[in-house]
Amino acid sequence: MKDSVVRVFAGCRIYTFNPKCAIAEAVAVHNGKILAVGSADEVRCAVGQDAEWTDLEGLTVVPGLIDSHNHLIHYGISATRYADLSGCRSVGELLNRLHHFREANPTSAWIIGERFDQELLAEGRWPTRRDLDKVSPEVPIVIVRLCLHALVANSAALEPIKGQLSHEQLETGLLTEDAMELIWSQIPEPSRKELESAALWAAREARRVGLTGVHVMLNDREEFDAFCSLRDRDRLPVRIYAVCPADMLDYLRKRGLRTGSGDEWLRIGGLKLFADGAMGARTAAMRQPFADYPDDKGVLFRNERDIAIALEEMQTYGFQACIHAIGDLAIECALEGIRQAQDTGNRGNILRHRIEHASQMADDLIEQMRRLNVIASVQPQFVVTDFWTYDRVGPERYRWSYPFKTMLDAGIVLAMGSDCPVERLSPIELVDRAVNREPRSLQERLTVEETLRAYTWGSAFAGFSDNQGGSIEPGKWADFTVLSDDVFALPSSQLASVRVEGTIVGGFLE
């Protein structure tokens, strides 16, 4: 929809990330695009007397923040239908929350809880099947670890599949990775209406907290269709880059779609492949055994040749690859697979392949990543939340856990994301943790500018929208995030207190 009104946002400090005009005090927008940026007098001369001026009263404006890795629909469903187990400090507290949830939802056929972390529990162990049976032995109960790569089920949930489980799985109720599907396949899928409601609720939340764009990790065609429906009805409050599972390649190809297809509100992103699991569930694929579990090196889902074959097909049809790889062995296989696929000369060098997470690196992997021009889609909140990483990999390898500064200095493009609902949908928390880190890894701290560039231009580059977003300059989308404080002048110890005061998408302030 065309908007004939010229709007000017002024009375603020604007960090443009455009070297031609690094700091400005006014920006004019028209038809969703930036018309002019500069001093108030310069913008007034550019737009004339008929523009609508909004005084932002000393606030700080940065390019619109773009979350490069997010599960919006899962977040919406989780927030509206599941019990929140985040921060539980004991098995007893976890069970109490489930009790309260059951009382509040007495007709629920299943009780599902999410975001617990067994590392936080005072008992020093995973919850078990028998623990969950105390809430109800009759109603199926499932609790999912915050990484989404492990769950625990009660007896009622395990009963229909007990013949497919090992003795240990049946005894503990703990299932990881592929085995989790045995549980999920029993749970009724959300309806189309429920998916759309969850997507809309979560997208509104994303805009409320300061995001103008989100790279959404989708699970299936139904989730993709939910976003398409919202776009068809002009209901998307933020720009969506839809990253689809790799098994949707044929479906998308037959519809004539590829990475970049779509419009300014909904575009097809990359195709997601999994190379391994998660560090928290000890299913990340490691070169060496876990320091706190020396008999285990995790789970490698695909080797380098598997990845290369998949990427060669993706490249043929114009799809970017987004490869989930957390452990150093998985990252090694992903990078070698990318190298082999690029060597075919089949557009692999222009499709901006990405490693999602890139958590446990090494010096040779950083060099390989730089040489191949592979993007690192990273999540700074993990650095603090996953406090147990130091013990899991040991002090020597911890040097290479989430090495953002080393990667950036090597010339690797960083894109910033939250992995919500694994982490909180909080841009301020993300920036704070990237800048302040935790005491044992301060050498990998980023500056505020480095973090925000990765959160704006870096994420835009990873989603092929760097010509339309990522900085504030004429001709680009009028997408801005409005902050309460000048984060470039604020002591780093005060970053957590900053507030998002508004989000402007396409020139409209909310």
C-alpha cells in the first residue's frame, strides 16, 4: 500500500552505520523507504514544508535489528499452550509448575513443559519418568530441555511406544534427537488457525521488543503456509526471511521458488540441514570426548560427503544452505561439505551459505570458514545461559567456545540471533551478553558497534537484504529501532538497563 505522506523522525541521535553520514539527527521516510537523512536543516531542505515531523525527544535510533535465528511459531505455541519451566532450580519446583499448569488446564489431553535446564537443578540430575508420574500417571506429560534436543516423558506418554525404546529410555523417560519423534508423533498437530495465531502473536512480540526483521526457522510446510497466509492478508508486523527444512526443496522448487523469492515482507530464505545436536544434551558432534563425560563424543547426523551432496542439489536450484553445527566435528564436516559443493562451480560461492550456531570452534575451522566466505549465525545469549560449557569442553577447548571476536577479526561475517524460545526474545539482553560476556572469556567480547553491526547489517547480509536494510541511508527500507539511551556512550555495565522505546518498520512507529 502506497503512503503519500512524508514523515520525518527528528530530535534524536541516529547512528546510521553509513560512513558517508555516520551520525544524524533527522531521517525522512516516504512509501516505506528512507528519503533523506542528516541534520534537521538538511532534511527540512530535502522534504519541504509539508512533511509530518515526529520529535523523538533525545532518544537513540539505530538501523532495524534483525534476528538471524528464531523459531517464531514455536515461540508463539510455547507461550500460549505450554508450561514455562525456565529457571527451575530443583525437581520439586519443576513439578510444582507442572501441577499448577494442570490445574489451570484441566481438559488438556497432554501436559507439555518447556525450557528446563537440568544443569540448574539442585539434585544434579535429569528429571525422570517417575518424577513426572507424581504430577499424573494417567495424563501424558512431556518436558523439553531448553535446547529442544532432549525431553523427558512420563509413563502415560511412554506406554504406546514402549516396544520401540531401550531399557534405559523406558526406565528414565529421557529421549534425545531422533527418538524424540516417537513422542511428538503422538501429540496432535496444531490446526492451521492455531499456527497462524501463534505466528502472528510471536511476530507482534518481536516488533514490540525492537525487531524489524526475523529469520524464522520453520519445521514444515504447514508453518510456511501460515506465514504465507498472514502475508496474503497484509498482517505481518515484521519482515520474515523463511528458512525451511531441507526436505521442502522439491515442494519449493515445483512452486518456482528459491532463496530470495517473495517480496519485502516475506521472502524465501535458505534450507536448513542438521549436522549434529546440542551441547546441553551432549549430542553435539565433537572431535574429542566431552570433558565431563569422557566416553561420549556426541552425535554426527551427516558427514562431509552427505552435506556436499545435499548442497550440490540446493545450489542447482538456487538455495542457500543454513547448516546447524554446534560441535567442532560437525562444523568441520559442514565446512568440508561446503568446500566440496563450491568446487562444483555451481553457484555455491554466491549463495552465502551459513553455519547456524558455530559454537565450538578451533583455529583451523575459523581459517576454513574465512576462506570459504561462510557466514556465522551466532547467539550471544548462550555464552551466559550455557554456563556449564566450561566443564563440558574443559578449559583448553573453552578458549574456542563462541569465539565471536576472533571470528570477526578473521573476516567472518557474523549475524546475530536469539534462537528464541531457546533464549529470551530480548535484543537488549543479546547486546549486553555479546559485549560483557562472562569472566572466563572476556577476550571474545565485542564492542557495542561490532555487536549492532552484526545485528543489523550482518543479519541483513545473511538474508540477502543488505541492499535494502542493515543501515540508514536513502533508498533503503525505513526500518529503525528506537532506544532509551545512547548505547555507544553508555558504560557497558549499564547496557542491561537500556529500553526499547519504539520500533519503526516501513516508516510506521509502534
